[in-house]
Amino acid sequence: MVSVIVPMYKCDEYVSEVLDNLCAQSYKDIEIICVVDGSPDQTLDRVQESAAKDSRVRVYNQPHSGAGAARNYGLSVAKAIYSEGIE
């Protein structure tokens, strides 16, 4: 499995297209972790619409903490095994 972590903030205009493209990838064993970082626009609503269409999209909402914190949160909930290097 591959985990794709997508931190999101103020991206309601294009988030649906981004998620549609991720869901259309030929590799199907993925989880798409969307971490909405306290976005004040309609980003959360758009992501939830995409998640309702594809079970691989998982949505998390957190208070605005920055992209790094959103990525770290995504790593903490990812199901794929993370490796820092190739052995």
C-alpha cells in the first residue's frame, strides 16, 4: 500500500480536480490522506464530497498549524509502512 498525504489550506477551487486525478491513478492500492489545515474556505466541504465518492480518500480536519504539522499528522494516521531508505 502507498499512502499519499495531501495537506490542504485555501484550495477549494482546485481540490476536487486534484483528488479526481489521484483517484484515477492506475495503481489502486493507495490511501489518500487529506489533512485540511483549518482552511477558512470550502476546502473541507469539497474534500468530503470526494471522500463520499471514493473510500480510499480519508479526511482529517485540524486547527490551522501549517503544512509541516499537517504532513506530520498525515504520517501518524497512515496505514502504509514507512521506510527512510532502501535496504
